[in-house]
Amino acid sequence: MAASVGHLGIAAAGVALLVYCGADLDFVTGQSGSPRLAMTVSGCESHQSGKNRVTDCYGSGDAHGGAVGPVWNIREVARPYRIGAVVPVRCHDGGECEETGTGPVAADLGGLAFGLGMLSAAVLGGFNLFAQARPAPRFAPLGTRRRRRAVTGWFGAVGALAVLFFVVSLAA
């Protein structure tokens, strides 16, 4: 019983990650939210947030008639931008902005791949629990060499995609 609850928890976490990264990908790629804007960085400040040191950058830009505000902020950037750098962003009312471009898109794709891997692991674990409860060998999901190769290939491909996208997001 506890194992099946664990599989449900992993499946729920995988679905939540898929939904979050899918919605964020929708926003970052421009399918929803405000239009793409360009922020010119005026400066960046580092500060303590819990146990982590984070950097926020601020600047300004042309909102094309939108109600962004006089000062635009990007919270928790991966690395500080130099003064005068032009950063592609999407902004909310009040000046809170999020970076767009290759890095955020790759991070969301990596999150989608990781969420898919979590969901696949939970489903496979559920099948294995079901197979243990049934004496018939036809229910054993990993019973044949071909099935083991297919499962190994699937998880290898999903894992490789997740790692690739996260590396690209850090490099971009």
C-alpha cells in the first residue's frame, strides 16, 4: 500500500512539473502574456535570500504603450548583466519582468523532460506492483529482454534530453 502511494506521489509531482513548465514555456515563447520587450540594464544588486545569494537586475525600456512602470526588475538572474546590456524580457504590470530567449526555453524543456521521466517511472512502478500481485507471467512488464531494452532506451533518452536542455539553459 505504501509503495502505491509513493508511486502516486511521484506521478503527481511529474504532472505538476509538466503543467508548470508547460505554462511557463507558453509564456516565455510568447504564446501568452505581454509582448516581448527589451530592457536596458541600469544595474544589478546581490542580496541574501534565505541560505542563497541571489542577484536582481533593474533597468528601463520602451513598453510600447503598456503599463509596465518606470523601473523594470528581473529577479534572481542566473548571472549579473553588465550595465547597458539589452535583455529580452516579458513584463507584468508594475515592472516585474522575466527573461526570455534560449535559456528559459531550454530550462522549461528540461523540466518537461524530467516531469515526463517522473511520470513514466511512476507508471512503470505501478505496472511492476500490479505484476507482483498477479502470478501470471504475461503481466510482468519487464519480463522480456526486448521490454527491458525498450524501457532502458526510453529512460535513457528522456534523461539525456533533460540533462541536455538544463546544460543549454545554463550556457545560454
